[in-house]
Amino acid sequence: MEKILVIGAGGQLGTELTRALVNTYGTNAVIATDLQEQVKSKFDYCTFKILNILNKEATASLIKEEKITQVYHLAAMLSANGEKNPILAWDINMSGLLNVLELAREFKLNKIFWPSSIAVFGPDSPKKNTPQNAFKNPTTVYGISKLAGEHWCEYYFNKYGVDVRSLRYPGLIGYKSMAGGGTTDYAVDIFFKAVKEEKYTCFLKADTYLPMMFMDDAVNATLKLMVAPSTNIKIRSSYNLSGMSFSPQEIFECIKLHIPNFTIKYEPDFRQKIAETWPSSINDACAERDWGWKAQFDISKMTSEILTKLPLYIN
Ligand code: SER
């Protein structure tokens, strides 16, 4: 039986992915872990433990005691927070991954999942429909750590046969958990403001196009990638993944169709510069070719879904 360890389960992606893993593999097959005790209440449906991934010995003990066979390593510091504390971001993002890869090798784990990001691309990458192998010159510490991490994943696969799989997520948009410390977070925050009937002040310019994805698509892509036969996984760095592409003004107008009184103003901050180095849309033909990926949600389907479910969720 597979036994899955989720590291960083309390974050935006972990909150929804852990639930989906339990639904797929059963409650006894999943152990949710996080650095922060306060997220414990999210996991009344499976085992939850405190774990700091920088503590390799504690992670090794947990893997041994619980007979872990797969790890989903989601703990990371995102782009905007990373720029405020670059050395800490590097340490969390790199040392965390290297600990997981080393333990995967040592304990001969079956599979590892690790998220990469559109942040691996940079100002000299093509902006539109950015291909899998486009030139990459990331300018954020987050992007640098993700690009280095991709190479480490490939290295551990080639050198030690570690079955590590990865996706370059676009900005993820869900309503069950807040985003934290990223540049694409505005696309989550805006929905919370809209349903609370508050004004929204956006930290990016109105016409800043970025690749985005609804959380249900992100979770489905992850599950699909992880069950694909190993021989189908031709890319061991990380797969480009595409959902939709929109600007703050476009998502605002889409929300306004449902909430006509909603208003927005723009006060771009340091995150605008980060956004301008990233692609506006992504080509994910390799994911489609290798393991049959296709996103289900466009901007209007996602907006209707969130505006229907979010009010029930926060009440
Ligand atoms: N959502 C991330 C961020 O904004 C990008 O992967 O940092």
C-alpha cells in the first residue's frame, strides 16, 4: 500500500491537494505535515504532524516510522516574500528539496512530487505561449531556486533513479485557502474582497497578463501526473502547465458581471516588477503529449464557480 507524506500541507495548494489525496488513496494512506501548528484544524480528516523540512533527521524518522512510500514536498517561500528575505528563501526552497531528494534515494521511495513555477522564466524568455525549453533567466530568488531545483530533480532521476515528477504551476486560484507571499496572489484576494462587498486595491497594473490556473485543475493535473506510467514521464525537470491567462482588469470585469457594484483601483508595488519578468501565457504541449493533460476551467467558468462556492465557504 502507498503511504503518502505531504510536506507543507497547510499552504494554499496543500490544503486542497491533501484532501484530494485522501479522497483518492484513503485517509490512512496520507499524513499531512506542516511547520505551523495553527493549520492543524484543517486536517480533522487525516493524520497531522508538525514537521520542519529543514530538520532532515526528524523527516527521516517520520518516513521510517510511518513507512512512507511517496512524498509531496510543497513547502516553499514564494516570490514576493522571497524578495524580502532572499537568503532564507534560498535555504527553505533548496535545502528543503535536497533533504527530500536525499531521503528519497536513501529510503528508495516510490515517487516524489515537487512543484516548480512559471517563475523559472525571466525577462529574456518569450512572453507569449512560452515553450517548455524556452531560455530562462529568472530574476527572483524564488525563480532561481525553482530553476536550480528542477536541475536537481533531473539529476536525482538520472543519477539515482529517483522517480521525481514536477509541474511549473501558473498562479493558482482557489477559495478554500488564502495564497501567501506570491505575485499572483491578487487573483485570489480579489474574489474575497468581491464577496465581502469591499473595494479592491490591486498591487499589479490593470493590463498585467499572467498565466493562471483554477485550483481544481492544478489538483487534477498533479494527480494525473503522479499516476502516469513512469515511462510516459519524459521530462524530469518540470512540465510547463497552462490553464488560462488574464489581467487584473479582465478578472475584475468578469467578477463585475456577477457583482455589478464591485470596484477596483490600482496601486502597483514592487510585485509589478516581478510580474513583468514572467510569461503572460504558457505552452503546455509536452504535458498534453506525455500524460494527456488538458485544463477544464477558463476565466468565466472559474469565476462563476468561485462566486457560487466562496460565500458558502466563508459563512
Ligand atoms: N504563484 C507564485 C508566486 O506568485 C508563482 O509560482 O510567487
